[in-house]
Amino acid sequence: MYGVDNDTMWFDYDLTSAYTTVMAGLGNPDYTKGVNISKEDLEKMSFIDILYSYIVIKASFKFDKKVKYPSIPCFLDETTIVYPLQGECILTGSEYLLAKKQECFLKIDEIYLIPFEKDDKDNLINHPFKPEIKEIQSERRKHPKGTINNLMEKEKGNSIYGQVVRGMSNKKNFDIKSGMNLRMEASILSNPILASLTTAFVRSVIGECLHKINGINGKIVSVTTDGFITNIEDLESKLIDDSNSLMKEFKNLRDDLSGNDLGLELKNSSPPCG
């Protein structure tokens, strides 16, 4: 799409507190129960069990050509990610669920599962980040958006996510002591298992939104890690169409954290030029 648009109303949506919301739903990895499973084992698992566990799937994939927004990311080089119609991939549970919803053909080579820590009655017993994130978001809601206090609480939450993913790329920052650009080292919270589920969950919710917008003949002109611009007004009410919905699970996490299940925030809307 290019040029001037004098006719369309555009809506800029973001997932509400995307990364911290997903992190609040993370369970503690039960590494002692990590195990290779078969494709048949995976197919027997429920939507919820797949989504709320740490799953690594090595596979090759192929989307139908009619799929406008294929959802599986692949590295083109060290810094460039593309979303092709076919290729080879490493998937998390949420990415697998979205690919299946898009009727993607998957040839699975290997699956490794690390479950969330549970008690003898199969109940989750440890959400390592939920208490802190719930408190931070509660404090944030006490202050109007755009104020210093609101932004400070937002940064607290984002810094938790930042610490979990810290040191997992070759990112360099300028160090004022040495005057050099140094590689960012890992922190005590750095964990690729937790980081992969968090980023993949957010990416998959966005991918599900794009797929459904296209399904209702909507237009999309820009996508970020946790938001997009579309011409569909009141979008959230048009997204939930079945029980196995990533957006529905995101909304459940929002409701648990805040008592409000709003999944999409309207950041801005723009009337046609003229």
C-alpha cells in the first residue's frame, strides 16, 4: 500500500501491557520433568496445556498461498527476521497453536517439553512474576496515563521483562567507564526458556489478530512487536470466535491481573485526509 488515502478511517491498537501480562502467566519451569515427546503425545494435549508449558518443536512447515500473514518467523541473517510461506523452524507452543489454526502443514522432527511446576492435584503452584507484576500494574492504574508516576510504574514492569531477555543477543551498549561499546551480559533473571514463551505468546496473539483481520476483509498498514494499524473499528469484539483463541487467553490474563479483560488499547485513530 502506498500513496495518499482520503477515504479510510485508521485505528492504532496495542496489546494492553503486552509483555508483562504474558509474564504474569508464566509458571516455574519444572526442569526435572523435561522430556522428549512424540507428535502423537502433542496432539493429545489440550490447547491450554500446550500454551501454558515450555515446548520446543523442530519442524519444517508450509502455509497455503492464500494465507496472507504466515506466522512462523525465520532468520534471514543474524539481524533480519522474515515470515515465509514455507521453511524450517523452531516453534514454541503458542506458535504451534497459531500455525495449526492457519492450517499450516507441519512436518515435525522433534519435540521437547518442560512443564510448569504443579502440585499433586495438577494445579500450578508457582507464578514467579505474577505477584510483582500485579502490584506494579495496580500502582500504575492509580495515576493518569502520560504522567511521570504512571510511566515510572510502566518502566518497572518493562525492566522485569528486560532482565529476563538480557544477554541473549549480541546487543552492545556504550559503556561510559571504558568508552567502548560492550556486549550486554546476562542478568540473574536471564532465562531463554521464559523469554521464548513470553515473546512468542505476544507475537502469536498479534499474528492471530492479523489473520482474523484479513479474514473479515480488513486492511493492515503497519505492525510492531505488540500492535498494529487497521481500518477495523471496535476490533476486539470481532476477534473472539472460538474457545481456542490466543486473544481470549490474553484477555483472561488481563482480567486476572486487573479485573478488566480489555486486550487491545486504542492508542490513536485518524480520520481520512482532506
